[in-house]
Amino acid sequence: MPETQQDVLATYRRELELVRGLSEHTVRAYLREAANLLTYLEKVERLPLPELDVHALRSWLASRAADGLSNTSLARAAAATRTFTRWLADTERTPHDPGSALGAPKRGQYLPAVLSAAQTKQILEPGPGAPPAHPGNENEKNSGPDPLALRDQAILETLYSCGLRVAELCALNLDSLNSESATLRVHGKGGKERTVPVGRPALVAIAAYLSAGRPALNPQAAESALYLGARGKRIGDRAVRTMVSKRAAGIGKHVTPHTLRHSAATHLVDGGADLRSVQEYLGHSSLSTTQIYTHVTPERLRAAFTQAHPRA
């Protein structure tokens, strides 16, 4: 009896999680592309998996482009698919690896969305007229602190202060924080570990959350995760993304956890930090990845112009 699509994806998930040790976010992204491809093969190409070839892959990629995917997204989909087809060949589900011949549009050199210092402050320090973070929460109906609001403030400060990816933040444990040295031990992509400094506002927010927020979310203290969801278990990246988006609604700009990471890196470079330090801070394997943060902001250009130009 041939494997179903669900069987293939379930086995592939185990490969990504247990054998390769990829992060939850990466596993989810790879499975999404694999599922999309398998559905396309079944419903459009009507091609059994063992007959998968590069022409079908190119047709699938063209359909993704027709759906409006950018070159960057197409390149990412192609890379994920090459990982999938290599695994298919290695496990003899296909006679060869058709993905080895699959190209993709080059990723465009783009500048990541970056917040100004004022916009960042507006998100991290909402004014007194800001709506409650969690309308209807019972804790907001009495005089006690809202544990979810304390958690959200600590998460926002941590994301910006430490320049974390959302998966890295969700993976933090209680013992990841060293309050005495004001550092966080972070597990990044590929299982790489790094230590990053934590700013004073973030330390204050985390301390408030640990004192009055986290105990209310998990009174039994049986969960090792630093940041908890409303039900007392480790928070997921979707909840973090939703919270950040709602918190930033007032600035009229789409903001994600990665926006805060980009902004932190840009503000460091603008402040004079050297690229090697920023590379270590972000957990980049290559300095070329970090160099995107050397883009010149209008404020930085104006300051340089005013300082150096004879006719400024």
C-alpha cells in the first residue's frame, strides 16, 4: 500500500526534528513547502511521487510566482524544496534527486523594515491612554497587576534589547537568564549557543514578570520555560507575533518580532557598534549577513552631512 501524503510528511517531520535537530519554526516552514508541493503534484500534475522530476518542480515554483510570491520567498521555497527532494532520494522514495537541478530567482538585496528610536519607544512605552493589552482579562478588573501585561512588556523589552529571533525567545528557559551578569544564554539556528547582554529596562521588566506575572500564570512552577502562555505552558511564536502586532498598531506600521530584531541591530550600528560585535549579538554565521545593517538611515546621513559638508 503506497504511502499517503500524511505518512510522508510525518516521517519527514521526524527527520527534521529528531535527526537534524532543526528549530520548531524551521521545521514548520519546511513542512509547509513540502505539503504544498505534494498537494500540487497530486491535484495539478497528477504525478506519483516516484515520478517527480525537475520539470514538475519548476512548474510548481512558477505557480507560486503566479500567486504573487516575491523573489526572496521563491528562493526560500526552492531551498526548502531541495532539502525535501534530497531526503526523498536518500530514503529511496524517488529514484534520484530532481531538486539538485532546481534553480530559483536570486534574492533581492533589500533593506529590512526598521523602526526609528521614537517608534520603538512608542511600542515599548505605550502612553497612559493606550488600550489594555488583554481586554476582558479578569486581572484587569481588580487592582492587581495583569500577569499577561507584565509578560508582554518583558517579551517586548527582551526582543529589542537582545535582538532575538522569535523562536529563540520562545525557547528561553528560566536558567537562560543570569541577572548578576545581565546576560542571556541563547540557543540559535543550528543549535549554536551565544551569550547576549540584557539592557537595564529589559532586566526591570523581566524581574517584574518573574515576581508577579509568571507565578500567576503557572502557580505550580512546574514549567521550565521563561515565557508562558495564558494556560501556563511555554509560549508559542504565533502568540508572540500577535501580541507584537497589536502592541504596534498605534504607529501605523506592520511590526513583527523580526522588525524589533532588525531595529536593534540598526540602532547598534548607527550608534557606532562594530560589525563583528553585531554579528555575535545576532548570532549570524557570516559577517556578510550582518553587513545589511550598514545601510544609511536618513537621520544618519543628515548628521554626517551637517557635520562634514562645507555648505551644510
